[in-house]
Amino acid sequence: MLPDKTLEHDYIVVGAGCAGCAMTRSLSQAGKTVLLIEYGAAAIAEREVIRDGKAWWKAAMGGYPYSTPHRTCPQPGLGRRKLQAYRGIGGGGSGNVNAGLWSRGRRADYVAHWPWDIREMERSFEAVEEALGVERIAPRGPGHLFARMAEEAGYNEVHGHGWVEDGWEPGVLSTFAPLSGTLGQRRGGFQKLVAQQVAHGGVEMMDHVTVTGVLLEPAVGGLSPLRAVGVEVGIVHGPTGIVTARQRLLVGRSGAQVVLCAGAIESPKLLLLSGIGDREELLSLGIACRVHSPQVGRNLQDHMIVPMVHICKTKAQRMQTAQTNPLGSHGFLHFSVTVPCSGGQGADAHSKHTKHTKDSKDSKDLVMRAQVLVMDASAADVVSPDCIAGCLGRHDTLLGQAMQAVLYTLLSTVMKVSVVKSLVQSSYSALLCLMSPVSHGRVTLASRNPLEGALIDPGYLSDQRDVDALLAASRVHDALAATPYGRGLFAMQLMPVHKWLKALACPYFHHVSTCRMVAKGHRTLETRNEGEGMHETAVVDDKLRVIGVEGLRVADASIAPHMPCAPTQAMSYMIGHHAAKLLLQDLIGHPT
């Protein structure tokens, strides 16, 4: 154990992902000193994941230095499959290993569920979009094919300017910068927002460091009984993940704060390790409960995707589907639709492991949001082996895991055969995305050991309404394929959704809401009695303060009171930027 170190920074920010970078940039620009702690390497700008638009999937699944590849608990709603649950590491976080898509979600959802002023959130979106250089990438190849089908089916072309609307939107907004040729370069959050401040000394960066807990002491005055006074960290040997030394970093400046930006998996894990969570569950692991906050780790949600693949009739059509754009592998066109949740043909085949809540009988009165992401198949030979091997078989046994490894090796070899590779790359591919899931799960500790990964249980398709919505959305796409243009385009569909839903469904890696913020219209309850007075549905208040602890906030996707109908990258950046505004507003009249 290294000697304690007292810091003179205004803020300790844990996690250099999308939210952490956006918040650090704003705080630094306001003249505040920030210590930014990151598990991975500070900068990966020169690595292939930044330069190559197609490299993100391989990097995401490959582990260090880009990601920490986790697996979920067995999912009963998906035949007890264990699905991938990676998170990006290093400067930029998961923003380095995603497809670069930029979408805010539906404006009405933020108005209805978030306690923040929508105009302030829009300003935060706009500020980050300008700083990152977000721009629209025009559709090519399969995007044009889908647009023709959507027009024939009577759907409108929409231009949401970042907001999601029902209809088809030509192209996508993206954090990729178009370059010469067919690919683009990723605009990473660390490189665009923080690297310059680190280089000039305005932000101190500690990389290859894992935070193992938040240090709490009794508070003097104020409403909360406890105050965060620092963090405990471990120095990590990158490739192995072995912690070589430990140290306590203590705040030395009055009013200094700790802000967790570690994401929807790691932020609740850190709170639980620090004794903030459900009292009975903490005690069962031998962790003293400092604050009884039963919602920590709960309400975990993720979008679900189901791949759809059609073989085109003619060689000319197949060549058109293989055309790529600066994203390299997908993002040609978004098609958003609201579908009634009313069950339907094929639903019973998938209901064995899904629950019917008391509201299920009223499902006909509900609406669900879905999205079709039209993509090219130029990288399908790289992605397909991992997807197919991950979909088939049981992964909760050693035999199942061994069979998956063998299947992956076999498929990778087959995909190198020129004829097979050409056929796969020239298919029409689309991702059917469930954007408003009802199913939810939780993140819990496996043990009190901070170096052991958390237990991740998203509860995929545990609610029958999600199954119904995906099947309804697949029927919408089937109707598009049945248009005159669609009939002339497609020869056949491989593995139809209504027959293969449980095997094909995959995670979208958009984990949210495990440290949920108080929703709009709800009131925060606080007390001076240690360990009591927690909010019944939230972990943080509308200023992102952990309820029951002073000087500790959470600012990442885990605080979302409602899941956006969009990839969560834009939302995470917005949260980080808005969090900085909240922190700076609190300093007015209370200088540090």
C-alpha cells in the first residue's frame, strides 16, 4: 500500500469515456482543476480503431487495450445464452469501439421523463456536437434500396436534425470524419475534447488505474450524514489487469468533489463496493452498509437488435448492397417506427421464458418504438462468425463455451473462401432494433473483491411485450419487402425473425439506468440519519448528487431516468456537458 496522497484538485473524475471527457473539458475551460482517472491507456489515437472505420467491432470484442469484454448472466428469455457485454476502455471509453452513430433520441421522451429543462439539454447536445464535429453521412448502396421500398409503402422522409422521428431518414449523423476513399476516421472524445488540456497541464490524467472504492467519512453539517473524501485506487499492469500497488487519493481542497463517470456497469459497482446499496445484499457479501440505497444497480436496460439478411436476385443488386461509406460497416439509413404491442403470429413460440406482468393484458393499448438500421455487408465476413457463434448453443457450461470456440474458428475459416466471402459481403443486411424495451435487469457484485467483475443481468426479453414488439417490427419490414420494388429485389430471407428470434437477438451495448436519476415530478428525500432516507426509485437527485452522500455525484449513462430511443453515445456526451454546468452552478456563492 502506497502512502496516502492529498490532492489539490477541484474534482476527481472517475472514467474518461464520453461523459467523463465532455464534463472534464467544460470544467477545465471554466478554470477548474481536474484529476481524470482512467482504467485504460490515456490515448489510443494512433491505433487502428481510430483510423479504420471497420475496426471497431473486432476491437470491442478483442479486449485490451480497447475494451473489457464481459459476458452477461444466462438469459432465460434467450434460451439461457450468455451475451457479450463489453465496455470500452482508454481515453474516449466506449466511444472508441462503437459504430459512431449520433442520435439524440425522441425529444418528447426527454420532456416527459427527465427533470432537466429541455432547452438546457438541447444546448448541451449542440455544444458537444460542435466540439466533436458531428456531421451527416449520406446514404449509399443499400440505403437507397431501402428508401425506395419505404417510399412505396407510404412512409415519409424525415429530417429530425438529431432528434428521432417516425419515418426514414437519409443517411446518419456520425462522429466519423469522411476522408478520401471509402472510409473515415473516428472523432474520439478524448482526442477532440480532453487531450489538449492534458497536454497543457490543465487536466491531470492518471491512466492504467482502477478505482476500487469511494472513501466516505461523517459529514460536518449539511443534509447528508456522509461525505466523499477521496477514492482508493490500484495501479494496473495493462495487458494482465494485475494490480501492482494500491493507494488512497484524498481531497485536500474544501468543496472538492468526486464524480463517477465509469458507465452503467462500473459506476453502480463502485457504489456497492463503497457500501452504498441494498443493506441486506451488502451485508450478505460482508460489506458494511453506509447508505441504504436499494436502487443501486437496478433498472438495467439495453436495446436489443435482431439481424435480418436477404439475398438479392441479381448480381447488380448484390454489388449495390456492398457499397460502403465512411462508417465502413453500417449506418446508411435510419427507419424509425412506432408499433402496437399486441402480440401476434409467432409470439407464443417465444413466450416460455418471458413473464406476463399485470399490465400485459393491456398491451394492445401500448406503443413500442423500433428502428431499422440499414447497413452494408462489406464487413460481414468479419462480424458474422462472432455473431453466429454467439447466437448458437448454450454458454453457461464449459462444453457450450468450447463448442462456441470451435464454431467461431470454423466459420472464420469458411468466410475466407472467396466465393463465400463475396456472397456474404453482397447480401442486403439490416438490424431490427427494439428501442423502447420494457424488460430490465440489474448489476450486482459477485463478491466483495473489487477486481472481480460485476454480475450483469439485463433481463433480455424477460417481458413478453418486448417479444411482441420485435415481432411486430419484423412484420413492418416484411411489408416493405413485399412492395413491388422489394419483390423485385429479394430472392430469399435467411433465418426469418419469426422463427429465429431467440437465437438471433443480440445486445446493442447501450446499458443505462443503474444509478437512475430522480424522474420528472418526483421529490428527493434526504435525512441526517446515516443509512436512511433513500429515495424509493432513484440513486441520484436532479443535480446528480448521490442521495445520502455529500461531495459524490454520478454523471454517465447510468443516471438516465428513461432510456432514449437511440444509441446512447449522444446522450452520454450530453449528460457529461450538463453535469459540468450543474457543478459550476453550485459554486456560485460557494467558491472553493
